[in-house]
Amino acid sequence: ISGYSTIFLSSVDSTNNYAARPEMQSKIQDKTVIMAANQSKGKGQHRNSWESEVGKNLLISIVIKPKDLPIEKQFFISFSTALALKETVSFFLSKNAKIKWPNDIYINTHKIAGILIENSISSNKISRSIIGIGLNVNQINFSIKNATSLKLIKKEDFVLKSVLEYLLYRFDYHYKNILENGSKIQSLYNSNLMGKGEWISFLTPKHEPFKAKVIGASTQGKLRLELQNGAIQEFAHKEVFFDLGN
């Protein structure tokens, strides 16, 4: 795959765990993709698991080692990855996917992809970023009722390598812009957020419902909402939940 070193694993606990192993640090260079046919302990956000049938989906970690990315710009990696994944899904489905803050990809109310990023920091800069991506491609049966896949929607099989190549092409495009024009990436990310400019339902951690409009994500990655009383409030991850009725 152009510009990337590739490591293919038939089975692993998780590609993110593999990339983080101490013995792998000298072997994994900047712009390495680790791809697995099967993950026994695929990871989602906050210790959630990621369900996947063997050989059916894209289960990868992209390892990047930025040279001069300050810690305050760490969320731009998340913005870039979510945009690349959103554009990949939209391209192969000819449908407009949305980013559900902070970094899940949805088609309407169904989740098709997720991201888990683990950063290493040195001297107030990002020394390494392990970007875990799970994209449902050819799987059609899920135990989670709001999950979907490219095949479920398009009713055809996809070549995983083709999907991966397009994803890396889009990721490269946005990643190159992080240092040059981070505000452009943030603006583009915000314009593709689920609920942008709409009154939609949210839940507090105590499951109390409220309505708000999505304004966008802050530079620190927090969700900015306009409440019904006109106030603007920022929420960190797990401080607010989308109420999708699932």
C-alpha cells in the first residue's frame, strides 16, 4: 500500500495492543498499518469491545510518529481519522455518512465504524499515535441491533484491500493538513457531525433527556451544544450521550 508499511496478522488480541508492545517499538516505523483477520479482544472506546466475524471486516491500527505535533493538537488526529473514515463509507455506499461525536461513523441511526486512538507523549508533543479502526464491511449478522455494514446496506461484497487503500488515501490527505491548517480540519469535522444545527435528543449520565443543537467540537475535542435556553455548554466524553432511540 503506497507510502505505508503493512503487517498482516491472522489473529491477535487487538491491533492496538500489538502496536503498543515494547518489543515492537523498534520494528514499527512511522506510517505502519497493522491489519488483522481476527481480533479476540477488539477494543472500542472506554473498554467496550468491538464485535467482528473473522475475515469480514477492516480491523486495523495505523501507527504514526509525528515530528512536531504539540499535545494541544492531539484531537486533530481524531478529527482527521473520523473524516477519512466518514469519506470512505460515503464513497463506497454513495450515501452521506455522519460522524457521531467523538469518532463513530453512522449511517442514519446505525453504527458502521469506530475509532480508538492511543497517544504517547514526549516533551509536550505527540511522539506516537496508534489509531485503531474497526469498519464493518462484509459482515451481515450482528448481536448489536444498531450495527450495520457496507454489505448490509449495498447488498454486495467488498474487497477489504480496496476499502483500506481508499481509507489510507483520505487519511493521508487530512493528516498532511494537521500542521498546516488545523482549523480547516476542525471546521470540516464539525460540518459533518451528526445533529449539526438540529434540535436532537440527548441524555445525561443519569439518563435524563434534554434537547440541544450540535455546534461542533472544540479544539480540545469537547462537544459544544446550544441548549434550549440559549446557553452554550461544552461536554467531555461520557458527560453526554446521543439518544438515538436504540
